[in-house]
Amino acid sequence: MTQDKTIKEDGTMEDTYTGPRFGIRHAITILLFLLLSIAYGMRVNLSVAIVAMTDNTTSENPDIPTYDWNNKSVILSSFFWGYIILQVFAGQLGRTYGTKWFLVGAMFINSSGCMLIPIMAAKLGSGGVMACRVLQGLSQGFFFPSIHNLLGQWAPTPERSRLGTIVFSGVAFGTIVTMPITGYMSASWVGWPPTFYLFGLLGYSWAITWAFFGSNSPAEHPRISEEERHYIEFTLGTEENTQTAKTPWKAMMTSLPAWAIIVGNFGQNWGYSTLLTEIPNYMNKVMGFDMESNSLLSSAPYLALFIFSFVFGQLSDYMINNGYGSRAFVRKLFNSIGTFGPAIALVTLGFLPKDATDLSVTMLIIAVGINAAVFCGFQVNHIDLSPKFSGILMGIGNGSSNSFSIIAPLIVQLIVTDETDKTLWRTIFIISAAVYIASDIFFIIFAKGEVQWWDSIAEDNVEKNTETTANENNRSIKV
């Protein structure tokens, strides 16, 4: 059992027992980290494997099938066709009924779609692969809204940035592990098909583990200590049941701080999806790396993302908890670091000469690595504004903004007509940098760091509350 300091409403400190140093909240955090690691592994897998799927010189085994597809960017973007559809629905379902079993079902469907890709490619060509990716996108649409619903229940306010960053670092970890593994297997005798079976089996394993050890909230977990449960619920203000409150849709959608998160998500998804789906192709076509070197070097930026995420998570919580800046200031600061940094690195990369290989790789590492700061910016800000409805808010922002994840690879295919022409890639990098910066400026102006009034007022009471306030104002004017 450990003892921490918490800030009371009057600004003074008091001792609070937080339960064991490694508690149930940390176990839930690790499971959610693994969820994103496996999910992003499945996303990135195709980005690397598609090079081998369309190049008959990649594998040593002549029996490994290859295909003549000229729509690779369309195939890579097809995941997001399904991904954007169910996110708001998933957030609402999770808040109303709990997320546990929805996550189990979503991961089973996602894993099945992954394992079917080699079969569908052989039977139906690129259309079959896109059908599997749409299915995966639909199921993965449950992941981020569910994670935010769970963090709203499990992450104590003093630890919000740290625990949230650990979970979101799964994005980087899954990418780090997947790129070299997929590249190595695809270039070996076994070829690219087993890579999809491997990650499908990992997904099934996670779903089974979550079914046994996952829980919707501290109140439902059978093995949590009373001290840890009280600590979590007290700091979050969730000691009373809030799942029956109706969602304040109108108030939420007219809230500028909520829109700051949505716009921040727009910029992040545009820039990150461009990097995620196109880096393997860029490094292969422009820098001339072979398949195995490509996958190893492509994972280097995500190793930086993984490392920086822990640094930024600890630093942001330290600044907030020790009074070095308000929660809103810290969110804006780190969001700016995570967007302006990649923007500058991408523009620099676009103007480097083609033979500046080492410096180009350095710029790619900076562009992706420093982006980890957004995990402490807009990415966790949903819970700051509304612990109750953070999953729904995440569904709105992540679902709508992932339309940019569809558009960005298609724009690459439209502009980069010659994949070996660095000047065409320069245009892509400048566009991504501009979107990064514009979205962050909006976030700086309108973002907030405190719980919004509509978090504690159900929608059916909002109009009554507004009407009562208006009547009181009218009476005051008449007097």
C-alpha cells in the first residue's frame, strides 16, 4: 500500500491511500496497451507485406504468390472505409452497457479478418483484401472509444497522462515490432502469408485474456482492493453510478473545447496516416532500401515515438501535479510540441537532397517520434472535459477525423505519379505539415482542461436548465 498527495478543492494537499504500487488499474492499462499494440500491428502488417505481395523478387520461395496490383494506396486506405462508421455508436454502447464484451467480440472479428487476407487475395484479388480490411476497420472502430470509456473509469486524475500515455504507446510498440517481423518473414522462404496468421492468433489470444481479466470499472472488478477502488473513484468523482445519465448531444456538439479535440484529431490523423501507410513505400522507392532493411529502418521512427511517449507522459503529469502550469496550458503545450515538431521535420525532409540518406532518416525519426507529445495533448483531453462521455467524444472525433485517413493516401496516389520522384513527395510532406499546424492553432485557441458543465447535466435537463436560467435573467432585467 502506498501513500500519495492529492489536491483538495481548496488547493491544499492531503494524504490519500492509493492501494498497491502495482494495482489492478495498472493491469488494465497493460491489457489496453497490448490491445493497441496488436491492433496497430494488424494495420501496419499490410503496409509492409504489400510490397512483397506485389513483387515476385522479394521472397526466396518461388511458390509464394504475388499479384499485379496498381491500386496499392486504395487498398491501404480501405481499412478506414469501415473504421469511421461505428465509432460514435461504439462509444455510446460502451457507456451504456459496458465495454468488456464489445471489445472481446470486436477483437475476434478483427483477427478473423486478418487471417482471411491470404485466402481472399488468392480467390478475389485486391477486392478480397479490401473486403477484409473494411471488416477489420469496422471492428477496430470499437477500440479507441472503448479505451476512453475505460480510462474514464480506471485512470485516476493525478495519473491520467501517465496511464493514458502507456496505453497509447501501444500504437508505437505495435508498429516497432510488426515492421521488422513482417519484413523479415516476407523476405524469407515462408513468405508474406504467415504474417497475417501470426497477428490473427495474437488477436485471438488477447480477446481470451481480456474476457477473463478485463473489467468495465473498479466497482465491477472482483479482485481490486478497497483502498485502490476508493482512490480511483474519489479522484474521478465516479463513486455514484453515472451510466444512466442521458448523453448531452446538443451541448457536446456546440462546445468549442470539444471541437478543439475534434480538429486536433483531424490534423493528427492526416499527418500520422500519411507517415504510417507511406513510409515503407517512400523508403523503398526513393531511398532504395531493400525489403528487410526497409522494414527495420521504417520501425526506427516508431521506436522514438515509443520512448518519447513515456518521457512526455511523466513530464506532463509532473507539471500539472506540481503547479507548473494549468491542465489546459500543459495540454496545449504538449499538443504544440507534437504537431509543430513533425511539421518542421517533414518540410525539412522534403528539401533535403536525395543522397542525404542519414539526415533523411533522422528527419523521419523526429517527425514520428516527437509526435508522441500529442498523447498528452488532445489525445487525453477527452477525459479532462468529460469523464462520463469521453468514449462518445472520442468516437465523434476519431470517427470523423479518420475520413482524412482515407483521403491522405488517395492524395498520395494522385500527386505521386512517379514514386521515385522526391519532388512529388515534397508536396505531400508540405501538405501534411500545413494540416498539422492549422489544427494545432485551433486547439490552442479553444481547448480547455477542466470538466465541462455538460458532463454533469443530462440532455433532458439541459433545456430545462437553460430555460430556467433565461427566465431568471428576464426577471432580473425587469426588476
